[in-house]
Amino acid sequence: MVSQTYKIANPTGFHVRPTKTFVQLASTYPCKITVHNKGKKANGKSSLTMLTLGITANDEVLLEVEGEQEQEALQELGKLLTAIYE
Amino acid sequence: MTTSYKGIAASPGIAIAQAVVVKQEHYVPVASTIVDAQAEWQRFEQALQAAKHDIERIYQLTHDKLGADHAEIFEGHLMMLEDPELIESVALAIKDEMLNAEFALHRTAQQFIQMLLELDDEMLRGRASDIQDIAGRILSHLRGVKHIDLSALDEDCIIIAHDLAPSDTAQLKLELVRGFITEAGSRTSHSAIMARSLELPAVVGVGQAILDVNNGAMLIIDGNKGEVHVHPSEQLLAHYEAEKLAYDAKQANLRKLVHEPSISTDGHRVELAANIGKLEDIERALQNGAEGIGLFRSEFLYMSRNTLPTEEEQFNSYKYALEKMNGKPVVIRTLDIGGDKDLPYLQLPKEDNPFLGQRALRFCLANPELFRTQLRALLRASVHGNLKIMFPMVAVLEELFEAKHLLAEERQRLLEEGIAVSDHIEVGIMVEVPSVAVSADLFAQHVDFFSIGTNDLIQYTMAADRMNKSLSYLYQPLHPAILRMVKMVIDAARQHGKWVGMCGEMAGDQNAVPLLLGLGLHEFSMSSSSILAARELITSLDQSQWSELAEQALQFTHSAAITQFVQQQLQR
């Protein structure tokens, strides 16, 4: 298992569009993807659970990836967490 | 006989048409035990597929009719319908607990809705209604009843419903719908937002009685006042028909001005800009024809949190705003706290007279490290658009010099670190303290622009706390004392080839705009909703004529006389 903490950079938070982008990419990986925020955790392939994390700008979220292609998934998904969205 | 109802004015305008009442039954599934889990699961899967087909069709329909932006919400719905956690939770309830599919889905959806409703973020809480919408659709398929179908309308109508979900409104033949009335809802509910973006009048939160109106009944919606009139009398109908004509014509004229420049009849061009307090406000500013951001209140970045924003966080926000405005000017005001705005995490000492205390630039200069962080973020962002930096609450030149000195130092440091900084960032000050207004000629050579903050300038000139209701009579934007100061600032700036803006309420005031134009104000920054009306006014005025009229107005002794004078001249 690999994990890393990322700080959400998008100034308007992590709403529908960033969540959609994240979940779509997460769903292409075979490994298990878990996102932790403020004591809650979500399945990175589920937009519903991701939304319930209530992620806002500058939150520090922990991304945990386990299984095949975990290193690559961590790296690519981490980029999405720290990206800026229009 | 006319029956009238009062609700929330959710979207402006007037509509007159027949009612189509959408009856929605309120169905709550009850738990029952099933015998064949496999068959039940198949039943659920079929309903899920059918719901997906519906949404795909609605997505396409919306995409073709209203464009990709409006359709995006249904992409979200499709993702929810494919959500692994949702599906697994329903599957477990059916297969392990032997629950009926209706209840299994209902319980799962409610769990997610509950979790979302507990969040602080309003935008995320709003997603609860999306889950309600998709769950309702699957339930309709499970039960074999028709989901509300609004695609069968065949003549002009006004829709009356309990509330409307996104997938309901998406199917509307919009060319036939003249307005919405809902029993429930608020200004921020989906039907209200939808109505505003489609520019259809809407009144929401009218109450249950509205659902008893008969199909086909004649209706008037007054979306400006939040009123609904059923079976209007001939007299009322005639009144509203006239009002509707006038209103629609006015709106059509205003909308035409969105991409137009603000030029007076004699060819004098000014700039109409927006005041913003959050990044989300930028979109609305652009939709309302803003030619720039005249006041970006940077303090919002510091509020509603427990620590100071870092340089990186601020940089991201400034960059976002500059890029979104795509080369149009963005005037960012450095941190303005103190007065009525506190940052609890800084534990600032209480002051006896906070409005006369260590606020805004005074505070920043006393806390240079905090100020330097903001300046660095601004300088780094400057390469991403047309940035102008503005210092608030300057009273004496020393303050301006010190602020500019810190700015120059940070610029130098960044350049030494190899970080790009734009070399044409204009630097200006707010004119809020009378000392600056009356000695503007001494400041003009040291700034690129002035922006007159009228709310504070009036309070300091009249020595009247603007929060104190019993002194509200002293809040007089058109008082000769204020107008004369405005003139002093503009004249001083003009002599030095600098420009002057105004970012207080006064800049959008229909009685003040002609005088300000006449005095030579260059930039008018106001709430987004006032921009188009101000543009309409300015494009009908002769600047040189108002220049003379403004001189005359300055000789009156009272605000009331000046207001009356302006109104008389406008009616000529």
C-alpha cells in the first residue's frame, strides 16, 4: 500500500467537476483507492462517497492506494487533488 | 374573481398564461421481506438501466437545446447511477437482508442525503437534491409508474408544482413555458436558479394552496414582487399586460448592452466594473457585462477560517481571478480588516473606536510580515492578467511610501529568486479618508489611480458611524461636501494624467451617475446587478452637458435639492 497527503489547491474547493474528473480517472485503475478527510473516508471510485467528505480549499486529504498499479495511481490522482479547475 | 398568493420573488419578470399543474405524489417506500433475492436484484438492475436511458436522453436533449454547461448536471447524475457504493449498498440490503428493492434504494439514498446535508459547504449540500432526483426516477421505474412527464405540453403555460428537479425542468418544452410557480423552495433551489438562467419569471415557496389551482386557469406571475394572481379581473389583466410589455422591452434593451462599451452620446468612454467578494462572483460579473473588476475584496480569503492564508493559497486565488477576467483589469484591494471586520484567529486587541482605529493598511504596515506575504502572492500572480494593486485607508503620504517600499522590496526579491513579475502593475489608493480627498493633488504624482470608497468617505466626512441607524440621515452621497471632494480628487488626478474610479454604492446610483460622469469619473465599480442599468443610463447622456450641470449642482446647499435637480434634468 502507498499513501500520501495532498493539500487541495483549487480555490473554489472540490465540488462536482473536480470530483467527476477524479472518480473517472480512479475508476480506470484496478487497485483500491481510498480518500481520507477530516476523519471520514471515501471510495475514490464513488462520486457519492467522495462528495460526502466535504472537501474544501486547503483541506489536507490523505490518498491511500493498494493493489496493482498503485504507484502510478497515487501519482496521477495526487496531481488531480492539487490541480486548479476552471 | 382574482385570488392572489404571495411567495418568494425567485426570478424577475411578468408572465401571463394558463396553468399546468404538475401533481406529484409523495411516495415513501415501506420495508417488506422478499423471497427471491435474485429476482429482486434483477428487478432493481432493470429499473437502474431504464433510469440511465432516461438520463442519457435528457442529457442529449439538454445538450442540444441549452448547451454543454446546462447538460453537465446530468453527467453527474449518470455517475451517481453507476456509483459502486450506491449499488453495493442496495445489493447488500436485497441479498443479505432480503429487503424489497424500493426500500433498499430509499434507505441507501437517504443515508447519502443525510451525510451531504450535514456538510458546511452549501454547494455540496445542494447535491442532496440530485440524489433525490435520481432515486425518485429509479423508484418510478421499479413501481412502473410514470415519472413526471413535462414533455407533452402543447400550448403556452405556467408550470405549477411542489418543486421541480433538474431532470423535470430539462424535459420542458421551454418555448412553451412562460414561468414557474412552486409550492416549496427558496431563491437558491434548483427551479429558482434554472428560471433565472432561462430568464423566465418565477415565484417559489408559495405554499400548499397553490396546488389546488385548476389546470387551464388563467394566471399572472409577478416575479418582481413575488406575487401570483389566479383568474385575474379584466382590469388587473390589462394592467399586467401593459407592465409586461414595458418590462420585457426594458430587459431586452438591457441585455443588448452586455457586450457593448459604455460611451456617452458625445463619445466619452468610461468603464463599468464589478465589486466582488468571492471568486464565484466573477462569473456573474461577466454575465452582467462588467468591463473589469473595480474592487476585489481580498479579505474574504482571510475570513471563515482559523489561520492566515498562505502565499500559495492567495496566489492561486489571484491567478484564478486574473485568468477568468482574461486581460480585463482586476483591481485587488489589499487586506482591509478592522472596523467592522474582525479576524478572530489574530486575537486583535479591542479598540474603543474600531472605525477610527488600526484598520486596513494601518494594520498591514504594523504587521509587515503578513503584508509581505500578500504582496508576494499578488506580484507572482501579476503575470497572469491585468492586475492593479490598491491600498485601503491611506491617510498620509508616509503610509503610501511605506507600502510602495515594501512592494518594491518584494518585487526585487522575487526577481532575484528568478520568479517572473509583470513590469506594468498599476498601484493606486482608495480615497476614504477626507485628508486624502482634500490633498489629492499631493498624492496624485505618487499613484497610478485613485478609487473613491464612498461608504467610508461619507462616514468619515459626516463623522457618522454608518452602522448607527439613528444617524442614517447623515448618509448623503449627493451632499455638496461629498460631491466637491469627488471633484477635487478627479481634477487633481487629471492634472497628473491619472485616472479615478469609484467603488462605493454611489457608483451605481442612478441619481449620482450623471453627476459623476459630468465630473469626469473614469471607472464606475458596483454590484454586478446594477451594471447594465448604469450602462443604459450613461449611453443616453451627454458628458459635456453633464459637466456643466454638475458644476451647477455643486452650488446647491442640500442633497435633496441636488437629487431633484438631477431628476429634472434627466426628464428633459
